[in-house]
Amino acid sequence: MYENIIVGIDGHRGGRDAAALARTLAAPGARRTLVYVAGLVKPRGERERELEESPAQELPARLEIERELCGPGANVVVVRSGSVGTALRDLTADAGADLVVVGATHRHGLARILAGDDVRDVLHECRCALAIAPVGYHRGPHAIRRIGVAYDGGLPSQFALEHAHGLANRLGATVTPVNVVPPRYYTAGWGVAAMPMDDPDQACAAARRRLEPSTGPDLKVLYGDTGTELRRFSAEVDLLVCGAHHHSTAGRWLLGSTSEHLAKHAAGPLLIVPAPATVPVPASGASPTDARAPAAGSASPTDTADDSASPTASRAAPVSV
């Protein structure tokens, strides 16, 4: 569990979901700081504009609801910044936080392009563990009893597995690693159906033989599209953990991002563990410093995140509500 948590809130249901998940993941006596990021020039979208232009007492009242959901002792800070991700990154570094929690994005399609995607912004900026609460998470009490881990044998997934085991030890939960074997196809040309290269059962059996010595017999092997299968699996667990690579923006878009896909589509809470050197394992167990290099030819359920700081936002400074 986590001792120092930054929670991104918005005065709406996303902030309430984030506050509720932060309370679930917080260690007893943990420091919890709820952060509302107001735009430097103008609100980022219609909801933010409506809230920030509302009567002076409405914003504090909504933020107080989120503070109460986060549990006793939580504090609320309002900052001004041109970027939610940059603001949370700066506050996380200043506070030495070990976890950032946000609610899943509610924007889709053109609205996401025009108004920006705050969850993706945070995903690319933050350097500590990031938890994303699904829509509606605040509506009921939750306990984390089963933790799933996206695992491919690569270094990021090994650290994610160690992180998950440390969290499970503190929560009394079980851990289920999951590996997804994506289909490979022969391409036969335009207008001709692609033919699968592998027998699914044989491909899954080979993945199990390769990975089970590292994960143990609880490994679950699935066959299909990585993002789709992990999204379905996320509905079976109380928390899904995945690792993250840090690459350039160009690399991120060229390679794709499973974390970004899950951040938008996961059915349950998602925990993204970034670069191993920057993330403490929340347990009194062994550090995963002896993790092996990624297995050759393995299909990665981990993802990419931007390693560059955003030039569009100044360092966030707290202001009064």
C-alpha cells in the first residue's frame, strides 16, 4: 500500500472515482493530497468552464465531496497550470509521492483532440506508479482481493509482478499473472484472407513453458489481441497491474501503447508501474534487482510512456480556491 498519494480531481465524477480508489490503496495514516488543476488562461473543456465560472462557493463544495471520499486527513490543493500532467508531475516530485491516482477519461473522439486528454497527459508525465479508477468506482465500497499482472517475461513486466506481490502482501490479496499470445499471420496479398501461422493451443503451451518458471503455476495464458484480452481480463480482477517503458513521443506512437489502451478501456482499476529505477516496491520483500532481460521474441503487454517534459506548461504553483 502507498504512503504518499497525489490524487487528481476535477469536481466531477472522475475526481470522485479517483478519490475512492486512493482511499482503497492508501496505507493506514498515508498522506493524501487532492489536486485540482485550473487552466492558466481558460478552462480546458466545457465541464471545466462551467465549474470554474460557477458561483464562488460551488467549486469548494464539489472538491470537499471528493476530499471526504478520500478519507480522513486528506487535503485539497488548487494549482494553475497549462497541463494537468505537468502539474501533477511537479507536485509528485516536490512531495516525494509514491502514487498518483486519477479517474478514467470521459472524453472521446473529437472532444479528446480539442480539449486534451488529461489521463494520457498524466500517463506521459508522471514518473511514479499511476492508478486509474474506472468510471463509477466511487459508487460502492471496494476491496482488492485479486490482483492481475500483465506479464511477458520482459524487464518492465518482471518489476510489475514484484510490485504486485508487494502490494498483495500488504492487502492480503492473490496475484494472477497473465500473458497474451497474439496471433501471427501469413500475409497473402491484397484481397486474400491472412492465414494464421501458429496453432493457438501450441502457441499458448509454448508461452507457458517459457514463462511459468518465473511466475509459478498461477500464470494465465490467453490467445488474441493483447489490448482486447487484457481489457476482458481486467473485469475478472480487482486491480490490473502493468509495466511501462519510457520512450520518445515518436517511439510511443510507432510502437503503440497498451497502457494507453487500458487507461481508456479497462473494466476495473488499473495500476501502471513505470521505469524500475524510479519505483519503490510497496512491500517488505526482496527488491527485484536481479530481474532478467526481456525474453527474445515475446509479445509485450507492457507499454510506452513519454520521457520528455511538456514545454507548454509552467511549473504549477498552489493558489487559493
